[in-house]
Amino acid sequence: MGENQSAQQLLEQHKRDMGPELGTIYNALRNEVKWAHAKWSQYQQLYVHSPERIALLNKVAGFFFALIQDSLLESVILDLARLTDPPQSMGKDNLTLLRLPNKIESNPLLKAEVNALVHAALAACESARAWRHRRLAHRDLALAVASATDPLPSISYNDIEAALAAIRAVLNCLDGHYCDSETHYITGEGEADSVVYHLSKGMRADERKLERLRQGKLLPEDSEPSAAP
């Protein structure tokens, strides 16, 4: 569906195709899911690409890139938990996949299909929700002092991939039915790759400068200040 359309144009199209209530909620969820995928794409580019890339990041600024890794991962886990929240908590309405089935009118087969997909996504995000409740949004005391008899469930790269796929399936079911379309939810390609490219280029330049220093063949620019802008 028209990724070259403005955000407002897409919203109006979703409301027109799906109806005002369902279209508005679908559009807002779609935006949240696109943002989660954008962050996950950057994580993949930095930390899943290759062992050589990890080695470069560790060599340049290991602590800094470890912080970025944890922050991106935790942010995506929080996204998964929020997307599968109950429709209401603490007396406030939530933007969540669980709102979708009840907004589907006059099509019981589609409603049942979406409901099944939503519950599959809920199951796929169960570990993320445990992490949100006991480690990210709150700090479980027993976990913090290593005395928990019920430790956090593991959450792997494949778990997050499966959770994102389950969430995509919900939205693309609606997208396909109402709009005869599918959204791929892959954004932000190349941004982290560009960072790695320039880091690698800078490291090679430093290595060549060090070699010139060893050989006593420094160039005029080698004596220029190297402070960052």
C-alpha cells in the first residue's frame, strides 16, 4: 500500500477501507509495528551481521556499543509487550492488538481469523511480557538479588523474530482483506551499516597512520589535530 503517501493520507485510506474505528486503530498499530521493526533492523545490522562486525564494534568502543545493544533489545521487548497488552489497564484504554477483533463488524469469519492470530501473537510475546513486568518496567526483587525460584524465561533472537512475525500476521490479515495489500515492515535499512562503514574506514586510516609512524614516514596531515567535531 502506497508507502509514498503521507501519514495523513494513509490514515484516511485505512479509515475509508476498514471503517473509522477499525481503520484508526489499525493505522496506529501499524505505525507502532513499523517503528519496532526499524529498531530491530538496526540491531540486526550491528549485532547479527557477522563476528567480524562485532569484533570491530568492540575494538572501537566496546562499552558504548554494548549499551546500544542492550537499549535496542530492551526497547523492542517493550514494544512487543505493549502491543499485546490488555485493551484496558489501570482504568485507561491501551493501543493493543487485542482491540482489533471486536472492531470487525459484519464478518464473523474474518473476526475469528484475526482473533486466532491475535492470540497466537499474544503467546509469541509471552516471554517479552514477563521481561517487561519483572525486569524492564519494574525490577523484581527476587530476580535482582538472585533468589527467585521462578527465573525469567529466556528470550532469544529467534523468539523476537517469531514474535514480530506473529504481529505482522495480524496486521497483514487485515491489510490483505480490506486493502488487497501487504506491508513488509522493514525500515531503516543502511543506517547502522553506514556507521559500521565509517568506523571501519577510520580504523584502517589509524592503522595506516601508525604504520607510517613506525617507518618514520609521516604525512603532513598526520600531525593535524584529530579531535572530533
